[in-house]
Amino acid sequence: MQTLCLSANYAGAIEQAVKIIRAGGLVAFPTETVYGLGGNALDTVAVKKIFIAKERPRWDPLIVHVSSREMLESLASKMPAKVDDLFSAFMPGPLTLVLPKNAMVPDIVTAGRDTVAVRFPAHPVAERLIAESGVPIAAPSANRFQHVSPTRAEHVLADLDGRIEAVLDGGPCPIGVESTVLDLTAGPRILRQGGVTAEQLRRLLGKVDAGDAVSHPPEKGLPSPGMVSRHYAPRTKLVLSDGQEDALAEVVQPWSEQEVGVLLPSGWHTAAPLSFDWGRWGDWSTLAARLYAGLRWLDEQEPYFIVAPLPPEEGLGSAIRQRLLKAASTATDRV
Ligand code: TXA
Ligand code: MG
């Protein structure tokens, strides 16, 4: 299959993508977090194609993307009281709600669960694609299973070229890490940290539990299957250091003769011959926006291994931290 790359600025690109979605095909599209791999959520055959293109196991459920409150309500059998406040504060935006599912949502979307994850993305291209298709769009991140999520159309093509009908190129994703997944059927409980921070949710809702992102329970029975420990991973081994310049330099030092790649905060120095200028340490939104591009770029250079400093649990730093810990596979890899 030839994958079309459609520039979203180009008149007619969204119409073409809408035709593909309505015909049961797959289109990767930009959101404010990462690129999604979209198909008609109500079409079982289209959803099956998503799992095949990504090589994603069927036990891992998909997020359904909507372009209005009505579309969101059409997917849920019940609206927990907190939805009103969450909707006015954060939607459209990088927040996914896990709600009790309605019978119209096919089982393949939710991996047989009785809940559905729903998100209203804040990106003009995504909003138009969903609204003009007139159907909710199931969309996981547009990468091969367990690989680094894509924040540019080139990243999508690197993983999925020839496997999907088209990618809508809307430029780089402004947030750069995935949405926060909030379970409203129990809790509220954060199942995945992301674009809306735990602090923001607690200011609005009071007590909010947070999932333990780096525990290693058996995959069966996890509250959110995406919590499996290895995820978002480059192919090269990733090693983490504490979040200070000297700690990072110390990890790199013994390896300075080798091609070690570093995700390097601006103005920091190490002996590594290869580094990606990540952005100012503490400026978590810039670091989040550049995280996946940095990991992908370093991976392409095929270094001996990659080293990254670990941000603290603070604002968007928490989302970056969670992803780096998962990409490094286990907390014990940490030096
Ligand atoms: O920002 C995002 O959320 C991006 C963009 C494309 O919207 N999407 C995304 O999808 O990250 P994906 O499939 O890569 O991650 C979805 C996460 C997975 O961890 C999955 O297990 C969880 O949401 N999930 C989906 N449905 C669920 C459900 N019913 N209950 C619990 N977790 C669910
Ligand atoms: Mg993903």
C-alpha cells in the first residue's frame, strides 16, 4: 500500500482524509499531544486494521477521539458527576476520561472491557477530521507497538509507511507527550500521567489517586493495560541519571571513548561525543515537546547507549519522568 502524505495546509487534504476514514481506511493525524493512528471507532474492520498496522496486541484498548460533548456522551452509558467540571476546565485538551461504555462501542475498541477511554483533542486538524467524518475516531499513538510515540509526520512514516492509507502532516505536536488518562469509574484515578498535570486535576477535584507507573505487576489485570513497564522505548538501551548536571556527567564519563548519546539539557556539559540539545532544564513544557524527537534522533545515530537525566515529579516533569522510566524498562536500570 502506498501511504499518502497530505499537508494539512493544503486545501482538500482534510476532505481526502475524511473520505478514507469514511471508507474504513486509516489516517494518521496530528493532535496537540502526539500523532494518532485513526480509524472509524464504530467500524470493527477499520479498528482491526489499527491493531494490525501497529502490531499492537488486542488486549490493549484504544482511545476514542471526539469533537463535541454530544459525541462524548454518545459513547458512555453514564456520565459521572465530575465530567462537567473536567469538561469545562480541560476539554478540548490533553485529558482522556475512562467512562462506563455504551453498547454502540465495539468490544474490539475496548479490548472487551466495560469501560471506554474518550478524548476531545485540541488541535484544529484533529477537530476538523473528526467533525467532518461525523464519527468518533479510535486512535492510538501512530507508532509501532512499544516504540517511541511520533510528534512529527516523518516519525509516523518511519514506523508505518506502507501500512496505512495516509498521514495528515500538521507539523510538530505542541505538547509532545500523550494525554493524561483519568479513570472516573473508580477513584478518580490517574492511569497515565500526561498533558494535564496531577496538580491541575487535584486543584479541580481534590483527592486524585495516581497509578504506580513503574511497578511490575503481571500484565493481566492491570487497571490500564498501557501501564506495562516497557513502553515508549527507543531500540538503543536507555540509561537514566539523577537530574543534575554532575550526576549526568558522572554516568557518561567512563564511556567517553564510546559513542554514547545524551539527551542533554541546554548549557550542560558531558564527555559524550553525541548529544541532542534538549532544552532548558526545568522548562518542562519545552522538554516534553522535544522528548520523543530527541529519543528518535539519538536512536537513529545508533549510539552505544543513550543517557538521559530524570526530571522530578513536578508539573509536566512527571509525565516526562514516567515515560523515561518506562523507556528504560525497569527502575533498576537507573544508575
Ligand atoms: O495523547 C494521547 O492520548 C494519544 C493521542 C493520539 O490522542 N493517544 C494515545 O493512545 O496515547 P495509546 O493507545 O498509545 O494509549 C492509550 C492508553 C493506553 O495506555 C491504554 O491501555 C489506555 O489508554 N486505555 C485505553 N482504553 C482504556 C480503558 N478502557 N481503560 C483503561 N485504560 C485504557
Ligand atoms: Mg501509545
